[in-house]
Amino acid sequence: MDSNIIDLRSDTVTLPDDAMREAMASSPIGDDVYEEDPTAKSLERTLSQMAGHETGLFFPTGTQSNLVALLTHCQRGEEYIVGQEAHTYKYEAGGAAVLGSIQPQPIELDADGTMPLAKIKKAIKADDFHFARTRLLALENTTAGKIIPLSYVAEAKELTRQHGMRFHLDGARAFNAAVGLGVSLEKVTQPFDSVSICLSKGLGAPVGSVLLGNEEFIHQAKRWRKMVGGGMRQIGMLAGAGLYAIENNVDRLLEDHKLAAQLAERLLDVDGLIVHGNQSNTNMVYLSASDDDGAAFHQWCAERGLKFGGRNPARLVIHRHITEADIVQAADIIRSYFENK
């Protein structure tokens, strides 16, 4: 990475270090279509055990993993309930609707990142041929950097069981949720019928996600994976990066959380700047300029070597390449904008 740039656009910008590259290069490989790639099998087995599920299936991307989960749970003309800002609804190109003829039913999130259970219940369609059949509830954890409480997950699961629905988690940053709560991954992921976990965000692998569920679900998902992208062959080098990541890079996520909290703390007293929530739940900080659309703020920071996503609010994401010195410098750049307005 360019040492002169503080890149807070996303935790997806991380690069594999020498140890991860060595793990990739030395991973045993085989033809995964023939189910002969030992490293892929090891990754799927290890992660499913950690998450409290029977088995798993490797995917190149989280978008594909989530799509296959929706296609496996829902038939054409059925619907899934999902957050208005959820990745599976807003940021995955409408794949479920376009490729699966699955109707999304989005619901506005509360400030804590949850969908109000009363709104979910109200959105569930009656068993009437006029309506799409409500088949699935999809949550995201973390969402906008916020951890979804385990108590909420338990209540949401009970609601799905009362209505004969299935329960999916977009757990792209599920490890961040587990580390933030100080619990095992299983506590966060086991309540769901299926879970998609991304390896290329805070964990630092260059590519890959794993879809988890029971044996029957993954058996069906494998057919959908073939349909939407085909089988992959010697994927052990990719899976090796993911295996290294979950064995070595989980505990250090707490450092990202601490740095995010430090950044938020350094900016609380800046006039004209809103630090949303006044703290960071995990590795993200959201900021707004109170009197404009954020474009000038974004440009000012970019010209001084600070990159981030969004406009108003802006999203700043801490990751393994960011140091405490970077946090101090980032805060100084942000302060300088408001001091010079």
C-alpha cells in the first residue's frame, strides 16, 4: 500500500502479508469439482465447526455466497424480508430478483441496526394466492459497524419459527461481531439456518467467502453455485489464505475496533462535525459535515492523503494496515477541514 495514503475506504483493501502468501503457495491442492481439494475441504470444515454448522461451501465472493443462499432457500415468486440498507438488498445488483425471481421486502432499520420485530411480523404475507409467499428473513451482522444483539437474534429466530420461515445471516463481518461481544463465533452464527462469512474484509484474505448450513442445504447450494458461476478447480491456494486468516487474524480484529473508537473520540469536539452514535461499535466510524452534502469535506481529505467512502455520512473503516499514528494523522486532517471553513 502507498505509505503516504491513509486508506479507510474499506477493510477490503487489505493485502496478504508474507506469511499468508507462503501459506497460499504451500497449500495442498486438488480439483475441487471432483471434491479433491484438501485445503478447500479443511477451510470449509474448520469454519463450519467454529460457526456451529454441519458443513460449508467455498465461494469466490460474498455476493455470490449470499445469492446462492437466497436461491437455495426461496423458490421463484417467493420473498425474503431484509433491511433497507442491507448488502443483500441494496449492494448486490438485485441478483435475487433478477436471477431468482425472488421478491425482496425491505424494512427500514432502527438506529441500532435492527429491523423492528413488529414491522417484520406485519410484513409477513398471509397464505393467500394474491401474495408472494414469505419464505426467509435475512439479517446482517455487523451492519454499518453495529453489532446486532444476541437477544434480538433469538427473538427474530423465534418469529421465523412461528411463521415457518427460514433464517439467513449475511455475516460478512461476523468475526467482528464475535470479537466485539467477546464471545465465540458460534454464539453469533449458530442460530441461523445459513450463514455467509467473508474472508477478504477484516480477516485480510485476498478473496473468498464460505456459505455454512446443514448437509442438505449445502448439497442444494452446490448445484446453485454451479449454475451461477461454475465449479472451481485448484482453489486450495485461495482457501489457504482463508484458512490462514481464521487461524491467525481473528483476535487482532479487536485492535481495529480500538483504533476506530480512538478516531471517534478524537473527533467528538469538532464544531460542525457529527460523529454518528458518538462512538464506534466495531471497526467503522460514520461522520457528517453538519452544513453541507459532504462533497467538499471528502475532496479536502482526499487531497491530503485520507481516503474514505460515502459522502454524508462518510464511512471510515479501520483495518490491519492502519496504525495509531495513522489515526492521529486522519483526525488532524479532518479537523483541519472544519478549522479552515
